[in-house]
Amino acid sequence: MTDALHAALAPERALPRDADRALLVGRCQVEGLGPVLVRITPTEVSDLSALAPTLRDLLELDDPAAAVRAHAAPRLAATADVLANSAHDRRAAGTPWLLAPCDLQAIKAAGVTFVASMLERVIEEQCRGDASRAEAVRAAVVAVIGDNLSAVRPGSPKAARLKEVLLAQGMWSQYLEVGIGPDAEVFTKSQPMSAVGTGAEVGLHPASEWNNPEPEVVLAVDSRGRVRGAALGNDVNLRDFEGRSALLLGKAKDNNGSCAIGPWVRLFDDGFGIDDVRRCDLAMRVDGPEGYVLDGASSLARISRDPLDLVAQAAGANHQYPDGFVLFLGTMFAPTQDRHGPGQGFTHVAGDVVTVHTPALGTLANRVSTSDRIPPWTYGTAALMRDLARRGLL
């Protein structure tokens, strides 16, 4: 039987609409070798190891896109076979499967970059992570600050005046501070090598009772702060943990399998660049095991801070990343549709399949479980270095 996860891994669903001209690079787990840097076309997956041992090294080249186009990479497998084998429950020996495309990069995320999600963060804070209070708190918050702050430019004099008004009314919030204040929220989502790829299970902390997916575009940035490409991401979020206290952000965001990136990085070239990222419309769907369906969307055109501003706030004279970083740009998606009863809003159940799609990048698909039940993260940077050395690539 083909379920939502396996359907999303079919080439016609997984690949970008213009896959024949898109430069897609990623990583495959190859039996006997370990993670291998690859190029993905509509028909085949080929080995880029002779060009660069890691994605980090590829992105450091003067022109990664030109280098990939010029490189005669040997074929590893058919794209359709690799995609099908990426499903966590259908992996066959001898066929490669896709990993998260990033490797040595730091995994960073920008939060509260959209008005819609900013309001939901304020609501989480006000109801202290209790989903049953969300509907009443939402009405109270909107009554004071409104439901449309899109005209307020972060860090502007207008934003400063709004802050004064809200402080006077006792409604200022740490989330409003980063949402419309001068400084963006940029945090460490998870550790290098910890992200899972398409087809894998994502993990929720087993104690969480209020959580949701966060469909996002993820930028791939080199050590000099140059954006080299983009991928899709799911910044799995625990609304109850973070709502209880922002100091629980690490526990809310960084658990086993709580970061999904993929299926690949689309390199910037003459046909795809930062302006295309700015125009991305993301569609997200949750297919529940009980037949529940949730559809959502997030449009980068409505982001409060420009993607390049977020990159500049993440790295610069005060903060360097010698191996580069990947950066989640945030989401405007904050589900409020009731699933388990009136006023309860949305939360995941084990077995949910989450798909994130945009025509320029394709589809990222994962099944939801809990972080204690999915395979533990055991393959880190040291293991990668040993495998690369064994293959003579260091």
C-alpha cells in the first residue's frame, strides 16, 4: 500500500518543477562508503566525491554551480530508486538513500520572522504552554495589539513607538521584541550532522502535548557569509515547552530527529537565486493515521525581515562559522485548527506524515514519531572524518 510518505517520494512529487535545469546537490548513504556527496538529476544520482568530499567544501568553491556542471561525476543509481529507498520503512540493501544535504555546517534558525507566527508565539507565552487556554488568550491578545502588524518594519521608529504603547498596556513580549525590534532571533536549532533527510522519521519529545511542524526555506551559507543555495526544512516545534518558558527553547527545538532538511540543496545559478527564494510559496500538508488532514501555507513574500538581513545578523564581525551554516528562515504557519476537540488547536500524533513543498525546491516528506522511539543519532563529525579518511578523501 502506498501511503502519503511513499507517494511524496515519487520523482514527479519530490523533484522541483524545473528539475531538468535545477542544480541539485545532496548526500546519500552508500553501502560500504558512508555519506557521499552527490548530484541529483531527474534520472540519476551521481558521485561528486572527486570534486569535494563534503557539502561544506563544495560551497567554499568560487562558483559551486559551475564546478558541478563541469564535473564528470560517475553514476551511483537511478533517482527514482534512491528516492524510494529513502523511506525509513522501505530501505533495501545495496541501494543508496538520501540523507540531510548538510554536513559540517552549523544548523541555525531564525525565529519570529512572520507576523502570523509572531502572534502565536505571544499567545503561547501568555497561556504558558497550555493549549486549552489558547483560544481565549488569542482573542485577548488580538484585541490589544491587532492581528496585522505587517506594516511595522522591524527596528523602525514606528516599531519603537508601538513598543512604548504596548509596554504601557502591559502587553509587551519577548516575541514582539525579536519580531519588530532591531535584533532578530537567531538560535542554534541542532548540532552539525544531526539533521534527518527526506523519508526519515522526525521526533517529538515524548512529554510534549502541544506541538506542530514548521515548514521553512533553509539557506546554505558558506564561511564568508555568501548564500550558495536553498533547501526545504521542517523545524519541528514544541509549543508547550517553549510556551512555559523561552529558556526551554533548547528542549523545545533540539531533540533526536527534530530537524529535517532536504531533500537536497538547490545551488544558486543563473536560473535560481535569492530573488526566487523571496518569492517562494510553501505548501504544507499533514496526513494523520486516522484520516485527519491539515493543509497550510507559508509565503516568503510576507517575511518581516529580508533573508539576507537574517544571514547578516547570523554571521559577521562578531560571529564566524568556518564551516559555514544552514539557516532556517522561519515560518508564517502556526496551526490553530482543532484536532482533538474544541479549543484544543492542532497537535501531532505518532504516524502523521508531513510534506513541505514548493515548486522550485521540490518536496520534503517525513513521518512523525517520538524522539525516544526513532533511531538514535550516532553518526557524528568524527565518524564522517574516519569514513572520508578511509576513502582517501582527506
